[in-house]
Amino acid sequence: MSRFAAKQRTTKETSISVAIELDGSGNTEVSTGIPFYDHMLEQLGKHGGFDLRVEAVGDLHIDTHHTVEDVGIAVGEAFREALGDKAGVRRFASGLYPLDEALVEVALDLSGRPYFVWDVPMPEVLALGNPAFDPQLAEHAFSSFANAAGITLHVRLCHGTNVHHIIEAAFKGLARCLRDAVRVEGTQVPSTKGVL
């Protein structure tokens, strides 16, 4: 059975279309109008093993905040729907993820209870790309996704100096943990409550 979902999200600030296949092959088509964010979302699909399509049009003439937030929400909602009742999934995943000098720890639980911890102090740096992606928006992208997906997510910077490397290691770490956590290894919902 395919674990697929598609979502549309339209507000006065953004118009977003997302489709995700959890049991895909890492094919991505991402267009948010923010090249750095596109690159990070491509990491999510590629390293998560998900087929991910994201098309977004936002009020980038104001700034990139609304688009980053709303895309995170839409991807999270699609991810949650694609998971279905979570029967047989591994549920938990964690690991350490390097990118050159940067090392990021990610741990998550497909708990159905959104909770987010971000311990990733960023070196002072100008925004990345054009239109600009403010590095502080990385936290917002992760929190928007975690809350909409209904997962518990912890992200911690062990060390690193290059902001691009830090953020990319975090996205790759999230992707690999999601890939591991959604893997089906049984038939029962992995909870003493019987639901997640």
C-alpha cells in the first residue's frame, strides 16, 4: 500500500502545493522561490528516500518568512497524512550527522504529540542566497514541520562554524531519522496505547 499524501495550503501570503511518497526513491521537485530553502528541502527528499514535490508562491517582496513557515506546515501535514495509522513503523530514530566541520545530533519520535527542541546556536552571518534565507528561519522551518507532522523532534549542534554546513547537516539528519523512523518492521502500532 502506497504511503502517499498531497496537500494544498493557500493564505493571503502564500499558495503551496505539496506531494510526498514515503516509500519513494528520493526524487525531488522543489520550487519555493528561495534557492537555499529549495536546496534544503531537496536534502529532505533525497536523504529521506521520499519522493517530494513542493511548489510555492509567496510574498517574497516582503521577506521569506511566510513562505518558509507555510511550506514547513504543508510538508508536515502531508507527511503526517502519508503515515496513516503508523502500524508497524519503527517510530523512533536518532543519530549524529556531519558535514565537514559541522556535527548535528537529531532525535525524533513519531509520537503524535508535537514537541520541538532546537539547541543550534548560529554564528553571526548574513542571510544566505537571493532572495535571502535568514539562518534564523532554519529553526522556524523545523518547528513548523514538527508541529504540523505531530512529531517530537530534538536538534542539537555539537560543533560547527559554517552556517550553510550547520543547517544542511540538520536537514540531512532530519531526513535520515525520518527515513529510519517510518520504516515498517511489524504490523502493530508501536505504542502501549494502541494509537499514535
